[in-house]
Amino acid sequence: MNYLFNYFFAFVLMVLPFAPNWSVNQYISSLSSPPMFAFALVFDSWMIANLLLFNKLLVVKGISVQSSRQDIRKSLDEGRLEILDTNGDRLTRYIQYPYDYSSQKRLITCLYTEDRVYLNISSLDRHDEPSLFCAFINYMRCKQVTRAFKQLQAERQQD
């Protein structure tokens, strides 16, 4: 339902600015104004970017599975991380509980191969369902984590 609502909401915002100027209802004619068109354009661009980046896995080259697991944990160590489940040495899922006033949790998924790490961060809403509105921000968080991970791996290779 969450995906359906987001697609429907984006579609309605795309169509409303192009609605004809109906003189019957003043409210509908005010929705087809240039400011509403600009808002719909920005919002739809944001939603399309979020849809494209929602389940995107970032791939990072690592040294080994054990060192990758340790360095990912260090680079993710922002506080309040709890391990949800572990599937051997190849999959780790963390949940980060919200800070002070935020109600969103973050689900962090790490997949490990011999020399690569696949990373994804998703925000969860109040019902613990993935939220599409934060996919772009979570992608940027993944980028920050991969930068820290690469730095830790480079230090490990120098030693």
C-alpha cells in the first residue's frame, strides 16, 4: 500500500498543474498556477530520484570478509546499532534506532563476498515499512559510509 500511495500521490501532483482553468471551481483553477507547477516539478523529480535509488546497493571493494565485517562495523558506528540477524558471514543487518525527535529507524544491510561489500540503508516509518521519501538521503549516507570504509581498508593494507 505504501508504494501504491507514493505512485498515486506523484501522479496526482504531475497532473494537477496541467488541469484546465475551470471557472466552475475556483479551488481547482488555483491549483494549475505556476507556483503549483514548480512545486509539482520539484516534488516529482525528488520522487523519481527516490524510486531509482530506493533498493540500490553500493558496491565497495574490500580485502577479505573478516576485515570487511570489522571495518563496516567501525564505519557504521554512529551509535545505537543493533544486529537484527546474521546469515553466516555473508549477510549482516543492523537497525539503528532514532535519535532524539526523529521517529524513523534505519535498516542497514551489508552483503559480503570474498572481495566486495554491498551496502544499502533504508529508512523505516512508524509501522516498520520502508519509506520512499528518504531514499536519496540514505544513498548519500551510504556514500559517506563507503568513504570511511575505504579509508579503513587502506589503513589496513598499509599495516
